[in-house]
Amino acid sequence: MRGRHIHQIWQADPAIYAPPRYRRACEYEAFIPEPVAGVDVVLPGDVAGVISDAEKAIADLNRVAGPELMPLARLLLRTESIASSKVEGMQLDARSLARAEANQETGRKVGSGAAEILANIDAMQLSIERAADLEGVGPADFLDIHRVLLERAPNSQIAGRFRTSQNWIGGNDYNPCGAAFVPPPPGEVDPLLDDLCAFVNDVALPPLVQAAIAHAQFETIHPFEDGNGRTGRALVQVVLRRRGLTPAFVPPISVVLARDKDRYLKGLTLFREDRLAEWIELFAAATAEAATLAAHYAIRVRDLQDEWRERLRQHSNPRADAAAWSLIAVLPAHPIITVPVAVAAAGRTKPAVANAIEQMEAAGILRRLTESARNRAWEAEGLLDLIVGLEAGVSSASGA
């Protein structure tokens, strides 16, 4: 084991509202992981090969999705965030979420489920944007990510706070006795997080190995009452960005993890059982698949933009400096777009954008979703179909 179990007693509480058997005292085992700072990792040659393949796939993604596809970076980040929420059982189809995102961007109310998933996008973006600028990652950075993640959730009162009580995974809702896994007692959280941050700030291990260990250790510590999985998967992207492996485009690793959640959870158990090579191999293979999948979709998005440009040329062929061309360039980041968002994204005036949207709607590039003159929104033709495939983990370089 990469740690030790400690015997604990759950105190009786006859006053709680629960079936009688859950009010009695009971025994359980909490797990305290070994520190990871300075850990020595020796991997078999075949696992090292998987890591090399994964790092090459990430490099290929960042090369295929060149500067002209920078708006794709937001699409990939969005996909990673949504899939990370999906791992936790939070489901919302791509079109509904895109509409909720457009509503939120124009100040309209959205449902609590959509708001929480959109908050995960914000938290992931915050963590990655700050990663390269931080001299070192500290516990306060986890709190910042968690605060953004849960500030619009029904349990927002715990946002940005480390837990002060025992939590557990599986079993019943009243006590940890019989749980599938019991993380360390709350008194162990602070020193374990300090150790984890020291590990993240080191550069001795290959980036993917570091990300795999950091994520598994974070999930083992489980420092929050809720939101641990999503925060821990944001940490993966923090490590990869800090180590220079993902300078622009993140591989949506959670897409692959969400597709086989049981395998992912078994992988975290492998880590705790000190079967480190098996966990790292699983993580690296998922990363390689995610990066390859994203690279395929980068090509598909570029092809779709070329198709839009051809439609525009055939319909009205606006002059070279027209706002419509600028809008096509930024559409991958905004599958459903409004005039205010288009103005901000394209950097053009409101009248120019309004004219561009009219031209693009007439050319069949944009489809109007609302008839009301207020808060109109348009869907980019064909883009959400690509996003649905990407979020489902469907690999396609040719449209199949």
C-alpha cells in the first residue's frame, strides 16, 4: 500500500434523523497516503513507451491546432470541463449547455445544473490560465479553483474551504462505516497538501508521470466535502501547462475517463495499492487517446471553417476586411453566439457584427434560435454536431 490504514471510531449520535442502525457507534478504517514529494519512480520499458506516445500525441495536437485555431483552445477546455462534470454524474446535452452558456453571457438566468457545469468551465480556465504564471502552486490555489467551481452550486457554502470533518466514498449517507474508501482524517489534510504542492513544484519527473501521481494523490487526500474530482482533474491540466507540455491546447482527458468511469476509479485504487506503473500506464493511455481525438477534431473544425468561408464567398463575397471573416475565425469558441459576445470575441463594432451575422445567417452559416429582438442567439451550423462527437469520445478524422 502507498500509505496506511488507521482504526477509527464513529461516535454514536442518537439525535440524527436516520434509521436506528446508523445512529450507533461503529468502526472504520481511514487511509493516510504516503508523501509524494521526492518519490522515486521506476517504470518498466513498456510503460515508458506509453508515456512517450502520449507526450508525442499532445505535441501533435498543439502542432495540428496552430495559431489560426486558437479559438479551438476554448472548445477543448470546455469539452474537458464538461466531461469532468460528467464523471461526477452531472449530465447535460451539448446543445442545452451551449444555450445556457449564451444565456449566462447575456445576463439571463440559467438552471442550477447548467450553472454548476459552466462554473466548472470557469474553474478549469482559471486554473490553466494561472498555471504558467505561478511561481509555485500552493494550497490557496486549490481553494481558488474550488471557490469558482462551487460558488453557484446548491452547496456553495463550502466553496473555497477545506473540509473540517471526515468524508467518505460509497456506503451510506450517515457514517463512513462500510464505505468503499475513507480518506485521511481532517487533521491530516494540511500537511498532505503541503507535501503535494512541493511535489507539483518539482520538475524531477516527466510531466505526465507527475500529473498522474499528483491527481491520484489529490483524490486520495480528498480535501473538500464536495468537488474533489473536478478540482483534481483541473490539477492535471495545471501540471501539464506548468511543465510546458500543453502551451495552447489541452487534451480532453476527462472525455476518455468519463467513458469508462469504473476503469478510472479502479486506476485510483491501483495507485493506493502501490501499483504505480499500472495507474500511470492507464492515465498515459487515456491522455494519448484524448490528444489524438482532439487533433482529429481540430482538423474537422478547420474543414468546417473552410466550408463556412466558401458559403460566404458564394453568397455575398464580402470584402477582405469585413467582420464576417473575423467572426468565422472565432466561432469555434462559441457554438451559440449573441451579438455582445460576437462583438467582444471578434473585436469589431456592434453595427459591423450585426451586418456580419445577417450575411452569415443568409449564407446558412448561422441559424437563428430566437425570434425575439432582445437577446437573440444564433447557432453555428455543424459545430455542435462536432462537439457532441468530441464530448462522446467518438474519434473521427473524416466525418464518420
